[in-house]
Amino acid sequence: MRIVMIGSGYVGLVSGVCFADFGHSVVCVDSDRSKIDALNAGRMPIYEPGLDDLVTKNAKAGRLTFTTDLPSSVADADAVFIAVGTPSRRGDGHADLSHVFAASREIALACKGFTVVVTKSTVPVGTGDEVERIIREANPSADVAVASNPEFLREGAAISDFKRPDRVVIGTIDERARNVMREIYRPLSLNVSPLHFTERRTAELIKYAANAFLAMKITFINEIADLCEKVGANVQEVARGIGSDNRIGSKFLHAGPGYGGSCFPKDTLALVKTAQDYDSPIRLIETTVAVNDVRKRAMARKIIAAMGGDVRGKTVAVLGLTFKPNTDDMREAPSLSIIAALQDAGAIIRAYDPVGAEHAKGLLDQVTFAEDPYEAANEASAIAIITEWDEFRALDFQRLKSVMAEPLLIDLRNIYPQGEIDRHGFAYVGVGRAT
Ligand code: UGA
């Protein structure tokens, strides 16, 4: 199959590279020339484990190319995926679809022969209808079918998520389009096909419903964690106790500083707005958004309380800045609000992140960036783990203690078992575990 991927951001790049690795011929298009030049030179615009090797391998094999030239790539394609950004629109929280619609117009003018146009970006219900309308208006003779194929991959595990998905949702009732999509995803079907064919609007809603449900699940366990602290229970054991019931499931029950990233905050907000527009409000998700928003600053108050209530002039060593490990993505990272609130209270921040420091530097004022956890902990009155990078799981506590003003660890990801570091003379505060 000849595939064009428009937008070489997270979803577009990973999907394009993986399709090429399946053996398809893939052209990744982006209007940002510097990004395309970098990719052609083998430099990745994002940090994702395993991505650079896969790009190099498939580019070498001639199956994967990068260009800014949309029209000539689209002319030869069997399927054109739209994977451009859909950020929250400033002011009203709706998804900003201007890039999706601009790409649709360009595709309409360039396509030749039967072409499946596929929205892979996360787009609100009804966007496929609008894409189709734009294409028909721009080029009434275009032979296209518009399908929705939302992506469920996670940053940091993107390649394995793409290649071993729980399901692939394809929203179109057009038989020719279904056949093209079957062919594209055929390499995934070993014994059982993961393909779910639906109507287009249903596919669009599945994506939002999935992200909103996961965000709600995290928010639920976070509120249970708060209650655990009050009643003297342990949230990890509660999560295990409820999660082993298959109807609930054990994943996404890790209490922490609140969800962040480029997807959950934006998608929950967009679903709330869509539901309100249709006069069918989803109050559970409205509440999820509100609870998660206040949680980040509440985590700063938790750190301040652990430090005795007054952090003026005291140093806090922050370990982990990105919204989760194995990414350099700082979008909506809880660390941003937590650090701002600690600074408002007069704390001095020394921070360390294994990969995200470069991005974080542009977003954080008055923060000293360290080269490792020990340098960050120098003269600190507390360490706060905000992101659970693997390299924080076996810290040398003797060494930390020798450089710190006070040996206190606030573990907002519960990566250390309760009681484990007491023997090093450290005070320890986790989340949802009565101390
Ligand atoms: C999320 C979804 O998991 C993907 O399925 C989806 O494709 C993607 O959004 C998207 O829409 O593009 P991602 O944002 O990469 O993926 O990251 P997650 O691993 O889902 O984590 C999101 C946030 O939730 C992080 O801040 C993480 O720390 C937090 N989280 C996750 C918890 O606090 N507790 C958990 O148990 C799980």
C-alpha cells in the first residue's frame, strides 16, 4: 500500500514509521522544513525509545521518505492519513481543527484515483463529516472515502503500542475504504484480527471516551488516595484489591500528582465541550477535569506540609519534570504547577530530569538544573519525586543524606515501599499511604 502521513508529530511519525516497518511504502509530510530536514538527516524531532533505529532501517530500505511536498505525495497514495495537531483552542477549550481542515483542502486538490482519507488526529465527533464536505467542495470529482482511525498509543511505549494494539478502530461504512484499511493493517492480524469496524462518528467518539475513562480512573484512585491518608489505609493495596476484579482492571490505578501530557487534559476538556454543545453534559468528566486541575497545587501543599509548613529559603530537589517517564514531553506536566506553587511559597528549586531538562528550561524560571539526583539534592531540605523515571528507583540514600540539609523524601509516585528508606535515616512521605 502507498501511504501518506500528513503531520510528522508524535502520532504521525510513529504511525508512519511503523506502517513502513510493516512493509508499506510511506511518505511522511510536514510543512515544517526544519523538521523534515532533521528527519532526512536521521535526527528525531521527539524522544521516543526505539524510534531512531526504526526510522534509519526503513529509510535505508527505501520504504520511508520525508518531504514538505504534499501534492505530489498525495497524488500516488492509496490512503492519506491526517495526523496534524489538534490543540485546545484558546479561550473555549474546543479542539482547534484548523490544521485538519487545511490539510483536507490540500488533499482534495491533489488526490488522483480512489483515495481513502483517514483522520488519525484526535478529532471531535462530526469532524469526518466536515472533512468530507470540504473535500467535495474543493474538488467535486474527487474519488475519496473519509474514515476515522483514532490512535491509542502512549508516549514512551509508542512503537510497541502501535505494533501490538489491543484494538484498531476504523470508522467508515464504505466497503472500498474498509478493504484498503484491512490491507494496511493486515500485518497485525495473526490469529485474531484486532480490527473494529464502526460507523465514522462512533469511531471518533471511542477515542474521546477511552481517554476520558482512563483520566477518570486515575482521578478516582487519586481521590481514594486522599481518603486513605485520612483514614489510615494504603492506596496501593486498595488498587490491587479492586484491580484484580477483571471488571475493574489493574491498570491506570497508580495514584500520583494528577494526569498530564498532550492528550488527557486536552481530550477531556474537548469531550466536556462537545457534550455541553449537544446539551448532553458528561458531569463525571467535568468533575474529573476540575479535580485534576486542583490536584497539582494540592501536591505542592503536601510537600510544604511535609517540610514543616514553611519552605521560605529552603531548597527542594525536584526529581523528574516530564509528565511521565521515557519522554521529553513537558506538556501539562504536573511539575510545572507544583514548582510554581513551591516558588510562590518561597522555596528554592533545584531540579533534575534525565531527558526533559532542555524542554523544561524554557518553561521554568529561577530553577537550577542539576546533572544528576545527587547534585540536585545538594543542601536540599527535601527531595520530591514527581516523575517515576527508572533511575530514581535505586537511589543511594547514604550519599543523598551526606549532601542534604535534611533527609526527607516526598515520593509523589510511590516508587519506594513504605518503610524501606527509614533505615537510611530518611523521613518518607508517599501518596495515599498513611505514614
Ligand atoms: C494517553 C493514552 O494512554 C493513550 O492510549 C492515548 O493514545 C494517548 O493518551 C493519546 O490520546 O494520544 P499518554 O498521554 O502518552 O497516552 O500517557 P499515559 O501513559 O496514558 O499517561 C497520561 C498521564 O496519566 C501521565 O501524566 C501519567 O503519569 C498519568 N497516570 C497514568 C497516572 O497518574 N496514573 C496511572 O495509573 C496512569
